[in-house]
Amino acid sequence: MLLNELFEGSPDIEIKQLSIDSRVPMKDCIFFCITGIRYNGHDYIDEAIKNGANVIVYENNINTDRNAIFIKVNNVAKCLNAISGKFYDYPAKSIETYLIGGCEGQSSVSHIINSLLNNYKSCGSIGSLGIDYGNHHLSTSSQTLTILDNQKYLNEFRNNKIEVATFETNALSLTYNKLDCIFPDVFIYTSTNKLSKSFLEIEVNYFDAMCNYLYSLDEDVIFILNKDDISFNDLNLATGKNTFTYGQDANSDFVISDILLLKDFSTFKITYSNSSYTINTKLLGLNNVYNVTAALAALIAKGYNIDNLINDLLNVKQVEGIIERVELENYNIYIDCASNLNDIKDVYEYAKSIKQKNSKIYTIWGINYFDEIDNIKKIAELSDNSIDHIIFTENNTYAGNINEIINEISKYFKNINMLFIEDREIAIESAIELLNSQDILLILGKGNETTITRNLGKQAYKGDKNVVIDFLNMNKENDDIQ
């Protein structure tokens, strides 16, 4: 593509790539000086030119007496959205797109939508669980990618004839205009958790960022809002005419009732358009009741048949690392990424709802050096009133001596049996050996992560689920030999 096709009045030189990373080779490339949380692209112009960039798009006052074409704009991020859309020929416009926002549950809703629609259409997803389309899977450490990455992967989706795409997002990514050129067909809002990382990153500006984005969307976008959520009234003011609500609130469009949470599935009812439907799913816990309903509401509002969706839901697998039951032997072992108070509370409530009389709840809880004492005190109080045993172990990124950290925080746990085993794998194996047949083990903090950060840096880790499965299989083999 020629530069003057992207920027009117510019020279007709050929442009083969766009970049925001000054470190990579940039032959025939436009370098965009994006200002992010940690880095300012304006500081890396010389490096970009050295690596071959022949066009620089910028917004700050800088020295332009350098060997490149300089184009000044009011907002580089907004410009990059427009230019990248044009460069890739707007791939989002040819794909049925679901954008899922909120503080939690986005991965689950994305997983449910993809699992249901895969029965009818080819699907792809971009989010915290990675990038999936066709037989491709790429890991990512970010819930939402850069503006360029989003366009690049959407273009790959289109080239691979992907018909449906789901995107996870949060208010931080919307603040930095990462999704301005996505053009969703449906926007789904899950829930607000003021203790979640995504909320704390921008704190008081959270609802402003989310609402500003909603106001910017086309009037034909379908909005799906959680009527029980604390953010509902604010967000509802910013949505358009095609807004559908879900929740236990009797005035919701999709009313949830008769919830029954069991150890290996959930059942509940949805009332919609004066008809009642029984929902059965392998996804566990109250949050997943809401996530399933949000996904169903979005697809029904988009025109898919409700009876087919409910029937297909029976085949939707558990989401990895989100109240995931390890389906091996007769054990009640659950893995969840819960790390903050609200998330841990949800997992505890689920465990208590399925707990048998005289059985016990064991919890493995990983320590982070950045855990705030006030938060630890609240988790300690919650644990004292919810579970029977807690095993402290490592999670990610602790500094100094973990024994000292344990000694400091363990004093806040008053009415609970405590044990400290530093190595996470050994902690999990030791906990399993303590279990009786009806006991429950909650392994919290990492979910489906396959790395662990220690004092020496990030290291490979087989993952909580694999630790459980390998240990149980080893015990079974030993029993068979005996």
C-alpha cells in the first residue's frame, strides 16, 4: 500500500508494515509513537529509524530534523486505529464480533460463545486464554493485545475464513483505544469487581472509560448488561436501543432463578419472553450461572435458536482454571485463579454449597509479596468462617524470605488449621494425601498458568491441574502394583 493512500498528501512511497515496536526490523515501515503505561514511543524514534522506519507518526513536539518522513497527528492511538483498519482493509467488518467487557468472567463468556457457535460457524477468540482460531493456538500474557495485533489477527481470522470472533476487554484497554476499530456486533458486560486488577489499574476512571466507549459504538450494536451488577445504572445510560439485561432481578429480560449448584454441574432456569427454560451446564459456581446466561442472551439477541443453544450447552466443557473440577478418581478437587477477596469469596461460597455433612474444605493459597495487609486480614477473616484447613505455599513474585512473609500473615488466621509448604507442587500433593472421599480441596491463585515466578525469575511449572493428575495417576499405579 502507498503512503498517500493512508495519509492524504503524503509521498507515494510503498508501505509494507506498521509498527509500534522500535526494536524490530522496519523496512518500508511506519513507526507510530504510541504513549502507553510504561513507555513513550517518542523516546524511541532514533532506534526506529536506525532499524529501517522511513515514516514516523507522532503527536508531541519533537525534533523532526532526522532521516525520515514525519507526520504529526492529534492522537497517535486514534490515528493508528484508523490507519491499521485501512491497511488491513477493515477485517472486523466481515466477521461477526462479540466484545466482552467487565472485571471478571470475560474468558468464560468467550469460551461459551465459541463452544456454542462452533457447531454452526468457524470461530476465533482473542483474550487472556490466548488466541485461538481453526487449529491454531497462541499464548498471550495480556487480556487484550495492541491495536496492531488485534488488526493483524483479525486479518488472519478473515484469511482463514473465520466467521465469528470474540474479544475480551477491560476499561484499561478501552482507555488506550485498543479496540476502536473492532466494530462489535454485540457488547456484553459481565460484572464489576472493585478489587480486581482491571478495576484497580484505573480506579475512579473505570466507569468513565467504559461508558465513553459504549457511547462511541454504532446505534445498531446489541448490548447485554448484568442487571444485578453495581455498574448497571451507569452503563445502561450509555447503551443504545438494542439493550438486553440478565440477572436474578425480576425485571431483567433474561431472569435467572431456581439455581442449584452441584459438585460436577449446575442447573438453573431462565425466563425469557414469557417462556421458562431449564439450563444444565458443566460450568460450576454462581459466577458461571451468570456467564452462561450472558452468553445465551447475546446469542439469542443475535438471532440464534434458544432450544438449540440450550441443548448444545450440555457439551460445553469446563473453562481451564476457573472453578475447574479435576475429573479423575472420586476426588472433589477444584482449581481456580482466584486471588482477590471477592474471587476467593465466590469460590468459598461454591465449596460450602456442595459440602457434605462432616466433610472438610482444604485450601491451598499462594503468597505474593505485593499482597496488602488489609486485604490479607479480610481474606483471613473470610477463611476462618468458610474453610477448615489452609496450606500456604508459593504463587508468583515473592521477594525476600517467604518464611518471614508467612510468619507475618499467618497471625491473622485465628480459627483455622494452618500448614506451610513452600514448594507448590509438594503442597498440592500433601493436601491430596489429607483428603477423605467427601472432602473438598480448593487450589487457588494460578488457574491454568504454566509458569511460576520465584526470586530467581520466571520458571516453567507443570500447572496445578497436571500436578493433581500426575500425582493421582502415580498413586493409582502404585496401588495396582501392590
